[in-house]
Amino acid sequence: MKSIINFSGVTKKYPSGTLAVDNISFDIFENEIVGLLGPNGAGKTTIIKLLCSLTNPTEGEIYIYDKLKKKKSTIISVVLEGNRNLYWKLTVLENIKYMLALKGIKFSDRTTLVDELLTKMNIDDKKDALVGDLSRGMQQKVAVIIALIDDSKIILLDEPTLGLDVESVLDIQELIRFIAKEMSKSVIITSHDMRFIESTCARAIIINSGKKIAENTVEEFKTLFAKKSVKVVFDKQDNVEEKFEKLNVNINSKNDSVEVDFSCADNDDIFYEVMEALKDNKCKINDITYSDIDLETVFLEIIKNDRGEK
Amino acid sequence: MLLVANFKKELIMFKRYLFNSLGGVITLYILFLCMFYGYNAATSLPTDSTNTDFMVVYYAFWMLALFVYQDMVYSIQEESKLGTLEQIYMSKFSLARIIVSQNIAKLLVNITLLFVVIFAIMATTGKWLHFDLFSVSVIVLLAVVNLFGIGFIFGGLALIFKKIENFLQIVPYCILGVFLVPVGSNPFLKLIPTAWEVRILGNIMVGGISIFDLSAMDWFFLVVPSIVYFVIGLAIFNKCEKVAVDRAVLGKH
Ligand SMILES: Nc1ncnc2c1ncn2[C@@H]1O[C@H](COP(=O)(O)OP(=O)(O)OP(=O)(O)O)[C@@H](O)[C@H]1O
Ligand SMILES: [Mg+2]
């Protein structure tokens, strides 16, 4: 795989004094979709802005195709947070034409692509509507389409699903997959929507307080924490809680039942120990739930561990 | 291509908001008539006085100056809010170049409107000024270069400081002040932005001279300050752009 972007020991300290990005390094490869995750204020938007030269690093270098990036690069396009980046008083097509002109591209060279994308996003009937009259989701789709139709190799999407309904999220998701697959572009997405990242991205980078704390494929992330969360509910008996106290589980005693919950990986001892304790005490089991872990839980766990270390 | 694209955009906006645009023209027209007849009534000067002739020229110039600086500042503020400023910045041209191109396009539309207003005013008041199109165009062009320089300074500030409206309210009065500068008394006063252009424009349109009647010294004070202001304005704008990028505040937050 060929690296398109190499972020090398980049630090950004805003003139106001905030250290938003603290010595972060990563690579972005061709045709891949990468998620940038982190809690509010982690530094995701700052990383996006650093990538597209909307701000400068205070330390470190950014390489594009192994060349040091000194100025803004035309191989990167961006859609920043929310439904902005468009002229509200122009129509969809007028916006597209104007933005293309700014990039020195003739509209006539892109008409088929534009039509295709508008149709794909179900907004082809809106091309002559004023952007200001469109819904938030439609505006977001237009902004993404504009970012797609130039000659860029990397599309940066900052919170592309913010405030969108389920259907629009799916449309955007499909569009992003289409970008990577059919248009051979790489996509970097920041989002708080873990399900969206989980189903869209192949890889994720997790940021907390300006530092990179984890980087892996989404699959690996999930197996790394290949835990299931297990909850067992059984009838209460005298002193039965004591039997479970020596095990590493959460016990929640109710009036006539006891809840025991724990998380475990496949074949973890804890699972069998709990089952044995249940058997030895002849507990009458009412309910067992056994659920898969998702990226969100992984994310929360990583962030929790990171905060714990500090 | 950039200029064409911007010009198309302005024409679209002009047509789309035609009612609004025409409203603006009519307001400018009425405002002048009020001033004109009000001034005459107050001073009870004979209406053929050259003073009132100069009023037409000054008024036209005042509007021109206001157009340039308002377009510069307000379009930057609006684009910052919309987030389009960040997109513009990412394009293949420099920000300053795009801003100039956008503002030339806006100005072409505005100057056309201005001509309509001036002709309407001249027709109503019966005061026909000399309209040596070539001479007027050259002087207006030099004045515009000068005004762009000043506009760049305010535009640059608008990139960094998101709330400069209050500060900007004094600008129209500063422009009025320029008309009152006794440029003849001291050559240094001719360095005040556009002060000399306004005076020459008056001499052309009221006095009926042509730019070929101007002395080398006149030309010096027309051309050099314009270019110097433009270059200084541009440098300040670029510096402000750098500061705004360091602070990551091209888009409003
Ligand atoms: N232009 C700016 N000037 C000064 N500080 C800033 C600026 N933009 C962001 N910050 C600060 O930098 C830190 C990182 O902000 P950033 O916007 O990159 O976070 P984020 O991960 O995108 O957060 P969110 O999920 O809320 O969008 C925050 O502490 C923020 O207050
Ligand atoms: Mg953000």
C-alpha cells in the first residue's frame, strides 16, 4: 500500500495557548477509509485543518506522497463540520460550477459525474433549488459532492453525519464507500457516531486530549477487546452473594433476585467460574444475556483506560 | 476564468435579487435628491453654483468608495460565516487573488448601477456634467486601485477579528472627510488615500479638463500613492491571512 499522507510528529499549539495536537504521527494509504475518533475537544477538527492547510503545525511535518507539504495542496478537499461550505443564495448547480471554477476545472468536464452523484444522493431534482432552501442533510450531501468532483485524492469529512436522519446517514455512507471504491480516493472521517464509523471505516485512529492513543483496523479493535458482556439473573438464596464475591464480577442484589454481570473474552476462566458457582449453589437461573461488544464500547474502554493512566 | 466565474455569480445574484438591487438604486437616487435640494434650501445658493456640481461628483465618489470597502469587508465576513472562505482558501489561487477577482466583479455591477444613478440625478437636476469617458475611467481606475489597498487592510482585519462592525461605522465619515481635505495647500495632503483623485475627478467632470491637461506632478500624486497603498494593503492582508491561519479562524466558530 502506498502512503498518501504521512503525519510525522505533528504538534499544534494554538496562539491562545491550547495544545490541541500533541506529537501525533500516522499514515493514510491509497483508497482507504479511516475514522478519526475522540471525545469532544480531542483535536480531531484541528487534525483535519492541519491536513488541509487551514492551519499550520507548530512542530513536525506533514508529507504528501513523500514530499514535504509546505503550502496548500490541491490533492486534498474538505467538508468541515455542519452544513456550511456553500453559498446559500446560489442554487446547487451554481455552487458546483463556482467551486469548480475556483479549482480551475471546467464544469463541462464533470457534468456526467455531477449528474451521477446527484442521482445517487437522491437530490437530482434539487439541482436548481437554492441551497438555503434545502434541508440540512441535502446541504451536507451537496457539500460532499463538491468535495468529490475535483481532482483531489483525499477527502476529509469532519462530522459528516451531524444532525442527519437515519436515511441520509445511509446515503452518505454509501457515497463514502463509492468514493473509496469507484473513485480511488481516500477518505478521512471524524465522527461521534460509532456505528457509522464501524460500518464505514476499515481503520480507526483514536485521539484523546491531543494524543494518539490507539490505531488499528476496526476489526482488530473489536477482537482486541473481544469481550462479551454477560449478565446472569437468578433467584435469591441465603448468603448466595458471598459465593460470588471472590470472583471478579459486579453483584447487584435485589429483593428476590441477584444480578451478576461481567465482561469476558471467549473461553475466559471467569465465565466457567461463574457457571460453576451457579451450579454448586443450585441457583435457579431466570435470565442470561450474552451480548457482542461494539466499537462504541471499545472506544469508551480505551478512553477510560487512557484517562486512568493519567 | 476566475473573473468570469465571479462575474457570472454577481450577475446571477443581481438578477435573483433584482427587486432588492433596484431598491438600492432608487434609495441612492432619492437620498441624493434630498441632500441636493436640502443643501440648496439651507444655503440658498443659486442652483447653478459649481458647489452643487461638485456635490454630484463627491456623492458618486462616496458611493464608489463605500461599495469597494463594504463589499470587501462584508463579503469576507459572510463567507467566513458560511464556511465558503475556507473552501476559497483551499482553491488553487491565493486568497488575495480571489478576493480581488470577486470584488472587481462586484464593482463592475455596482459601477453600472452608479452610472444609472448619476445619469438619473443629472437628468432630474438638469446639471449635466462633463463626461469624458476616457478621462473619468482612468481616474476611477486609479482611485479603485487605491481603495482596494485600503479595503485590503479592513478585509485583513475582518479575517482575524470577527466583530469589527462598530469600528467600521466610522469609515463612511472618514471618506467624507477626504473630500474636505485642502489638497492644494500642502503636497503631503495629496498622499491621503484618494484625496487627489477626487479633486481631479471634480476638475474633469465639473471643470471640463481632460487627463491630458494634467502635469507630471499631478500624475505622480495620482499613480504612486495608489500603487503604494495597494501594495501596503496587500501586504497587510497577507500578514493577516497568516495570523488567521495560525489561529485557524478563517471559518467562524
Ligand atoms: N481556532 C482555535 N483557537 C484556539 N483553540 C482552539 C481552536 N480550535 C480549537 N481549539 C481548541 O483545541 C482543542 C481541540 O479542538 P478541536 O476542535 O480540534 O476538537 P474536536 O476533537 O474536533 O472536538 P469536537 O468533537 O467537539 O468537534 C480544544 O481544546 C479547543 O478548545
Ligand atoms: Mg470537531
